[in-house]
Amino acid sequence: MTQPLSAHVHRSGSAFGAAVVLVAAAVWAAHHGLQAGQFEGRTSGRLAAVWSTTFVILLAQTVLYHCERTRRPSPRARRQLDALHVAVLLPVYNEDPGYLKLGLESLIGQTRRPDSVHVVDDGSTSSDYAAVRTWWTAAAAAAGITTTWHRQANAGKREAQAAGVHASPIADVYITVDSDSCLDPYAVDELLLPLARKQVQSVAGIVLATNHRANLLTRVTDLWFTTGQLTDRSALSAMGCVLVNSGPLAAYRAPVVRDNLDSYLHETFLGRPVKFSDDSLLTLYALLRGSTVQQPSAVVFTALPEKPSHFLRMYLRWMRGSTIRSVWRMRYLPVTGWAYWAHFLRWFGLALSTVVVGWLLVVEPLRSGNLPPASFLLVPFLIGWAQALRYLGVVRSDERIRQRAVTWLLMPLAVIASWTVLRVMRWYGAATCARTGWGTRQHGAEVTLGPAVTEDVPEVERTLPLAIPISGT
């Protein structure tokens, strides 16, 4: 068995990080308020209002994500959690066998092992996984884990998950993972803790990259994705209204899945079947029953795209799914709940920032010759670096802090990408949301397990903090 990957989010420096973000935000708002004075009267007033609104939103988010706490149940509640039947749903389609085995090994190495694991091969064309299946069947039996391995004709991820649900009718909790998910040894144990509160219907884990050192793309993506989880999603978690759980690791109370299985399998949009955006739909089902939270001490590693074409296809699928899910949230979420308004503010912020940037960079220069000051481009980088201090709080067993600091310095690349290519793809995805094809891994695995993942790495002492305060659709 390969040496397990592990990570935890460290609390030290959180107060400092919060102070830096708030100071940077205040400087940003004051600076832009002053700069607005160089434009015409009407434009100046509008810009001042925009900066004030944006500052308030940023301030509120910063306060909220520092209010997120790791859930710690009482001894009695812990015993009740230990008695739950936990079933892992693991769909497989054209996955690299190395990543699949790595993930299965991590399930055996859990401090709280799942009671059952249900692997469903959704008609893979690149491999039959015979060697992995033989090894896993024996290893699971030796570990006392009930398991099934089923191969079906290609029908999609949801159908594969449903086959796992049918194979585990007595489960109390379903944990969804991806075929390249590699769980931290404490992941399952920590993921279950928030379920000690009856109102909690789903729990999201923290997703890190297994292959974050593969190239510049994976480094920047890991930085962007991790920072988003520890700011935006953590703020939502503090209000009990996480909008999207990540596929690599999430837990749901069994009725959330079983009671909605028919609608989950037969979702349509504009008359077309929807096969992607499965995690956000399950999260929506959970939101309609109670609260949805994130557990920052439950960590999973996943393989990120290593080629730009793979990343862009994946991101476009996310944005199309996000648009469809937004329609359902507006329709079904109660207007009196935090989730509805958090979702509304997300779209409001996206539209506002797009219009303002277009106005300042295109309309004003062409109409009046007013160019934005150079600092207009610098301040977003400072805000990005300030928020990404959360990234430096993640301690990994396979990476030293100085290596993470180098990645942290790359934040301007993530900011530039989010304001240019990703912004365009966000709106293009919304305009083409009726195209419901999956778009990736159609011709085999697109990321394979490399030696950087399996090499011996230095161990880091794991200390789970009692409280961890820690932006995804």
C-alpha cells in the first residue's frame, strides 16, 4: 500500500489573514471612491455606489467565512454516529487504474471505515479493471468492508450512483466520491460529525489536488479552487446553506438520496435530459430539507486537469450545470431562506462586476477618454493575495510551507483568468446550457497517476484543530 496522503487546515494566522483582507478591502473601497471623482457627475455617483456595495458584500463574506467552525459532537452523539451504516457510492468511467486503486486504498485506511463500498463501472471503454477488482475484493473482505462491484452499460454517473443506492438499501448515510478521490485517513470520521445535528442534511469535504505539482495549470487551479472553498463556501457554511457539494467527497442523509432518486435520474431542462451537475442537485435536495454545511477537517485529494483543453471542457460543463441549477434554485428555494439570497447575490455580483469592468475599460475610454488608473488593475491582485492566505493555512504531508508560498504568489494569474477567460466562459456556458453532454473522459483517462504522487514524502504531525475558521456554484 502506498503511503497515504494527508492534510489539515491550520488555525494559526487566521486572525492575521482576516485583518489583512479587511484592510485591503477598505483601501480598495476608499481608493475607488476617490478615483470615481475623476469621471463625470452621473458616472461618478454610480461608481461610488458600486464600490460601496461591493465593499459591503466583501466585508460580510470575510466575517462569515471566519465564523465557520469544525463540528464537534458530544460523546453520546458520537456513539450514535458510530452506529450509522455508511455506504460509499463510487462510480467509475474510463478512470486511470492507478488513481482508482489509490482511492480504494484510502478507504481501507480510514480511522472510521465505511460499512459498505459500492463500485459501479459505467461501461468503461479504456479498461475492465480486472486486476484492481480482484485486489479490492480481497482487501475489502480483509478489512471488514462489505463491497459490490457492478459493471453496466454506459448510462451516466447518476445511473451508476443509483445502482450503488439499490445495492445498499439499509444505509443511513451515503458518501459520494469520485473514481480519483483519495481520502485523508480521517476524512470519513470527520465528514460524519456535523450529522450529529438533525437539521444537517449534507456535508461537504475540502478538496485538494493530488497532482498540484504537475505543472503551472494544476498549481494555479489548486490555489483558486482551495481558496474558493475556504472563503466563499465557508461563508455559506456558516449560514448553513452550502449551495454545491464537491463530487470528490460529500455525505448525505440516506432519505435525501432515496426519496429523490426518481427525479434525480430523470431531470430534464428545455426537454433534454440532464446528466451533469449531479452534486449541485443532491445539495439542492438537501437544502430543501434542512441545512447544508462544510466540514473543513474532512479532506480529500483529487486529480485536476493537466491540459488547458481538459480544464476548459470541465469548466464549461460546470457553468452549464450551474445555470440550470440556478433556475431550479430560484424556483424551489424559499425566499425567506439564506440560500435563496446567497444565490441571488452571487448572480448580482457577477453581473455587476461584468458591467462595471466593461464600462471602465471600454465605454468610458471610447466616450470620454477616461482611462482607469493603473492601480485599478493592482488592487484586485492585493485582494486575491489577501484571501489566498487561507491557502497557506492548509498543511499537507507531501509539501512544505515554502512550496505552498511559491504557489500563493501565483494568485495574480488566477485573478487574471477569472476576469478574462473564465468570465467569458461563464456567460457562454449560461447561453449554451441546453447542451448537456459530459465533455470529458470520453476516449479514456485524461490524467494518469504519476511518480510525484506515489514517491515517499515526509510525514507531518497531524493535529486536528478544535476550531477552524476558514469562495463555487
